[in-house]
Amino acid sequence: MARSTFSGPILSGDQRFGPVRNVGYTDLTQNVDLNFANTGGNGTAGYAGGSGQFVNGNLIPNVNAIVYSPSSSVYPPVAATPTADASTTVYRGAVFYLPIGSQINDFFVDIGTGITGGSTITAGVVNIGNQFNGTQYGSVTLTATANVLVAGRYSTTFTGTQLAAIQSTTVDFTNPTGVVEPATFSQVVMTLAITGTGTPAPTAGTLYLTVRYTQVDGNIGTTTTYPYGNFD
């Protein structure tokens, strides 16, 4: 089956012009599956990262990611360092790179099989922002029972400020070395924070992270780049 990659917004509909124009944007998703029982390491299916190391979303198999420190002007961009495992809190997660100005529609945080560790787990949360452990875009509180983060689909909680922020993703980093285009990128970092005792690093369970978004077109309805309705 042939595959195509588009560099601009994807629009669809059957009425391109007129008062009942029904052309809309295509919903896009990026996702990653983390298997905490995976012992194959970087570059294997389900690889879940490790202490101070997040996973790059939307790649098969999973590989180590770069989480950048947000800046619209610093070049080359500066990599951030996720906090290493400690006696009461550990961090795991994934980073997704999006076109700037994307409208985020939702996040999905799913635990397929309960997440357990080598020590006591008392709580878990997935924080969602444009940087490590940020909450600019939302947060998801997980249920912890009997040292297990419980399986199921969790709802994202938004504040009014977060709802405003997801309408248009920010410019978070400039071109990394060796990347030709585009000039700037947005990033969405989904950080799983697990708290407990005895360094509660996860050793089993599955976590599925998804961001659903729209790549919008700032020129729709104007003639600055092309006539209204064209390229639909």
C-alpha cells in the first residue's frame, strides 16, 4: 500500500464553495505504547525509557527522545534533562513533536495492564505540557490501589487556562542540527510521575499515550497565500 506524507493541513469535504461549504480539517494523532516489562532496551517495540530518559512518540520501535527546553529563539535548541529516579518519585514518559500552532483536541491516557514496581506505589499522575513535567496543557490523575496503578482509560482534566493553551501550540524549539525544515516546532511532553517509597520505578504494566490534534491553516478564508477554497 502506498503512503504519502503531507507538509500542510489536510482538508476534506464535498462542498468547496458557497454558503453551505462543508470542508473541515482532518483529525491527526500521535501515539506511543510503553511496556514497562520490556527488557530489550532502546530501539525495541514497547521500550518504555528509563531513569532520566523519555521515549520519542510516534516511532516504531520506540527510541530515546530529546525533550527540549522551550525557547522560540535559542539555536541550537537546548536539551532538558528529565529528573532521575529518586527514593520517593520516578518519572517516565514520551515527547511528541507537532507543527506550531496546532489545535489540540484531546489526550488519551490508557493503562492496559496495571502498572507495578519493585517497591510501594502510592500515587500516579500524567502531566501534559510543552516541557518536562509541565502542566500547560492538562493533567490526568491515575488510580493507585494496593501498589498498582489501575488499568483503564483516564479522563484529562483541564482548567480554563489549559483550554486556552491547547487552542494553539507554542513555538518550543528551533531547528535541531541537521534538520532542514520547518524552522520551528511545538512539543508536547506527557510525563508519568509515580510516587511511593523505595524508588517506585515501574517494572510491569502497559501505558498507552495519545495526543489528538488538528494542524490548522492560518490562511483559510484569505487571499494572502491562495484563493479561498482552493486546495480543498
